[in-house]
Amino acid sequence: MEMIHLRLVSPPGLTDETVGMLAADRCVFNLVVLEGMARHPDGDALECDVLAGAANEVLRRLRELRVDRHGSVVIEPVDTVLSGLAAEAEKQQLGPLAHAPVWEAVEARIRAEGTYLPSFYVYLIIAGLIGAVGIITNSQILIVAAMVVGPEYGAITSVALGIDRGIGGRIRQGLLALLVGFSLAMLCTFLFSLLVRGFGLQPMAFTLGVRPVSNLINTPNFFSVVVAVLAGIVGIVSLTQARTSALLGVFISVTTIPAAADIGVSCAFTSWSEARGSLIQLLLNIVVLIAVGVLMLRFQRAIWQRIGRRSSRSRHR
């Protein structure tokens, strides 16, 4: 059984209607009303627990009452619930809808990943340098490590959310962060690779053109598209279901940071065709991940809305 905890501040003029709405919902439990106890914003403090499958509807009605505009709404996860009444209500009222994602929480996670602090660019640069070492030494382990360190998927999903919601500012910020971040990563890997080349530190196999890791990165093909599409699907599903283990798998399956690193390495060693192939690989992965992200957000919303309508019809029969 999944629940969320809501902490509300309601202006006195809205409290009666808000309490009435919450008290009448059979998926809302443990409702507490503390009149005049809230400050900043001032108002009445309300708390309640809501079955996760009904949370989207409850939050929608709170927005219709404009509690979020004139007061505040805080959503907290509930780790453990011991309640026979709640379990019975979930079974009778929700059915399959019990496992629906709370979209406010999903979008909050995506928005949090779309915050571009200096650390975002530092991680991208470090990931690029790790990827460059992996390319030069033909180490697949280091390529995987670079994929895990890279934070770019958060920016990609933020752009997808911006497109889905029609938020131009979020789209521009995300694309700019990707452009600046990958440019910095490519510049640093280029300078690092020049240093390696200048001192002759590259392995003999790399000098002789034996570059199996690099060849995998700079040769985009049909399978590159397939992997990017599948990774995009899994990435959005894992975000909506808060499955961090699955999301880690996305990080180590898309060729973004390795491609950026290979551009820098290839340019330093004047391997122009490899650099061109890696650039195509990088752009291909970013475009596909954004497009699939938008489609999957809309698809999942449509599916859960349909499940919600079916559940509502079955309850009223």
C-alpha cells in the first residue's frame, strides 16, 4: 500500500471548503485541522494522508480551490503504512489505479534534475576525462564509469518535460546547459588528449589504430537508435515509478558522454572521420532521448487517465 502525506496551509476563507472536500474523499485519512496555527503564509494548518493512487485527483481539486496559490501544499512520501481501513479502501476504491504515479512528485523529480549548478558542468567535464582515458586505453570499464558520472540525462528529461508542458524557458535552459556542458567536456578532453599525445603517453595499440572502444562509439547505426529508444522508454518509466536501479541502467546504456569524449580525443589525434561519427552519435542520442521522453510522458499520462476513468466507472456501477 502506497500513501503520500500532505501538509497544507489554507487561508481561512478556503478552509471549510478544503476540509469538506478532503473529509468526503474515502481515499483520504488522518485528517488534522489546526485553525490559525500556520505562519508564512498565515492561515489554517491541515494535514492528511492520501492513497497514492488517488493523489492526482486530490491534488487537482486542491489546485481548483487555489489552495496552492493562496496558501501552500507540501507533498511528502510515506514509507510505511499500518492501516486496515486504508488497505480496504485501496482495494475497493482504486483497483489498478493504486499503483498510479503521483505526477506532481514525478515532475518535481525531473525539475530537480534540471537545476544546472556549477557541479553539473564539473561532473560533465570529469565524466568526459574519464571517458577519454577509457578510449585511449581501450578500457570499457572506464567508459561505463564515465556514463555513470555524467549528469546529462537530468537535463535531457528536463527538456522533454518542458516540451511536454510547453515551458519555453525550461527547454532553452536545458538545451543551453547541454550545449555548454558538452562543449566544456569536449574542450577539456581535447586539451587532455593533446597533452597525452605531446608526451607520447598513449598506448602503442592506440597509436597503431587498434581502437575497439572508440570504434564502438564513433560508428552510429541502426542499433544505436534502438538502444537510445529503449533507454529513453526505461528512463521515463523509472522516473515515474521512482525506480533508481532501472535509471542507473539508462545511464550506462546511452552513448552521450563517451561520444563527447571521443570527439575531443579524435580531434587531438587528427582522426577527423572518427570525430564526425562521434558527433553524429552524440546528437542522435540526445535527439532520440528527448523525443522518446516527450512521447513517454504523454503516453503514460494517457494510460493512467484511462485506467482512472475505468476505475471510476466500476466504482459507480
